[in-house]
Amino acid sequence: MTSHLKGLVLAGLTSSAALFASAAQAVEIEYWQYFFDARVEAMETLIANFQEANPDITVTMTHFPYADYRTKVAAAIPAGEGPDVVQLFYGWLNDYVEAELIQPLPADTFPASMVDEEFFPMVQAMKDGDNYWALPTAVRSLALFYNTRLFEEAGIESPPETLDELVETAAKLTKRDGAGNITQVGITAGMTAQDHHWWREGLIRQFGGEPYTDDYQTVNYNSDAGRKALDFYTGLFTGDNPVSAIGFMDEPQAAFKAGRAGMHIDGSFRIGSLNGTRGLKWGVTELPANADGTRSNYSSYWVNAITTKAEGEKYDAAVKFMQYITSDEAMQIWLDTVGELPAKPSVGMTEENAQNETFGPFIRGLEYANTTKFANESGQRQLMVEMVERIQLEGMDPAESLAVAAEAEQKLLDDYYKD
């Protein structure tokens, strides 16, 4: 064998060895989230970007319908299966920690002081001592969507700026048939959607109250402010000339997408689906202020966490992936694709984003938003649904129904925090 040929053979062997070594070092991790078209599209982009920068790591994404998601996660991780990085609603954090489904983020990579400085303050609900359990790529706030075509038909030139104007505008947009039945609501209503957040963190505060005290462990809305806030809310669909109806077209967002509602309060995550609705022309503005100009908003978020399944090289890869999906670049991609807001002021409060015609009202709303610390998000929401049902279906006095809800929620909180 000539020296030249021998060199080529040795080079080939070296190259093959390098390939085998690379394959041996490659690691695959799983990422799980619930199915939502825009979210899946955004995560596909982030995964592709991450894998290009980290060719030794493969990320596979699995998604499930929202209704099945928590059940799938709870069953998979204890069995040593499923995700290494998982997405969860911030209100589920306590449940995931107690069930030992997730583990704290490494303090050397995600020091609390750095997170506190770089992220919007609301994410500190994910902190326990000097450790963070999870972090979001994006956050949400509420705003008022309005149908521009219906506004034009009604001769309304601009969206309402105050709560009083909200009611006046809704009255102009409401339509009825010959029998007096509402065929088009001026504004949607329903505690099953986002209204329970608007009532808690928006209306109660605007009427001078505070929904909870003691770090959200004590109910504080059975008060004069709480009663005024509930009277305002239920007044939208009760009385002689209601401007809304609970259960209209089943879901508030469905009524708005169908062009049968003039206004609709929803989160920034709704932007993607509204953009894809044929024939719908809409605008968005900040939530209306009260008479003295005070605004209040609610902010929530889905977070990403490393599961207890992730160990060894999978854990190291999961940490790298977490670093990327909480980066400025990832947050801008998520904003552009999903419509959810960056979790860092460095991205969200740029002039271009904060003044954006679509995203701007939500981003500006973060400046006066509060985040409810739930013990049991679905259970606490259901108590608000029942509070309204007692008023609407049973004719119970709003003050009495409010007191019943407050007592039930306090028991829920007491039972949770005593453990």
C-alpha cells in the first residue's frame, strides 16, 4: 500500500471514528405542550433554530389536546416516560411540584438575581427561595377586541376609553329580533373565558378594592368594592336592557369570531386565531379605565420546566434548551408567531413592540397588570362561574352570591395552604 493510499485509509478511519463518537454523544430530549396551531408553529421554529446551533441535541415535540394534556403529563413522567422539558400553566405550578413532576432550574445557569432583573416581575411567582422552578417564553395580558365593521355600521368612531363608555358603546352595538331576543351582543360575557380574570384583577381594583391579601391566601373581595364590581359585571346581562348574554353562541370567543359580538375581552394569545378568521375585521385597545382614569389588568403565562425524568446528559441538554427558549430571540419569534407577549422588558418594551397597533395595547397593559397566585385555578374559576349562575338562573341577590363564593373560595385556600 502506498503511503498516500495508506494516509487516505487512515483518514477515512479517523473520519468514521469521529462520526461514531459524534453519534455516541448525540442526545435526544422530548418537549411537550398542549395543541394550539400558532404555538406548535412557533415551537417548531425554535426547535429548528436550537438544533442548528446544537447539532448534538435533537428535540422532539409532542402535543395533546388541551383537555387531555394534564392527564397525559401526570401519567407519563412518574413512569419515566414523556417530556424532559414540559410546558405548564403558571397556576398549576404547585400541583406539579407536589407531584414531583418537575425539578428546580439550576441556580448557576438561572440565578434568581438575574431572572429578577431581566424578566417582568410577575414571573417571581415561579420562585421558591433562591431557585426558580420554571420560566416563560411569553406572558399574557387582557385587552378589548372590537369589531370594526360593526362599529362602522353603528356609527361608532372609536373604542371606549372608560367603563361608562363601554356600557354606552355596547348598547349601540346590541341587536334584538322582533320578540326582543338578543341576536347580536354589544360585548361578550362569561366567567368560563377570561372574564373571571377581568373581574378579579381588573374591576375589583378599579372599584377601589383588592381581591386577595396575604399573598393570595385570604379572600378579600366580599367587600364594597367587590359588590360594585359584581354589580357592574352582572349589569351587562341582567336588567331591562342587557347588552350581553351568558352562553350566547356557547363561547364568548366564538361569538366574536362569528361577527355576532361588537366587543370581546380576551388575551393576547387570541390574536393568531383571529388573524386567520375569514371576513372578520377587528381592532384592539387597552381595557377601559374607571371614571378617574385608573386602569388595571390581569397577566398570566405558560412556563417551561425541566421534568424529574431528565437526568444526566438529557438534563444538560434540557438546561441548554431552556436557555434558548427563554432568550430574547425566542421571545420575539413567539410574539411574531403566536401574539403572546415577551416575558422580558428588553424585548416587550421596545418602541416598535410597545407601540405596535396589535400587540401594543397588551404590552402596555403589562405595566399595570397583576397576576393571581392560584392554589387551584380550575376550582377557583368554577366558583366564579357558580357565583354568576346563582344570580342569573336562581335570581339570588348579587351580594349574597358574592358572600357564598368568598366563603367557598376561602375554604379551598385554607384546605390547600394548611398542608
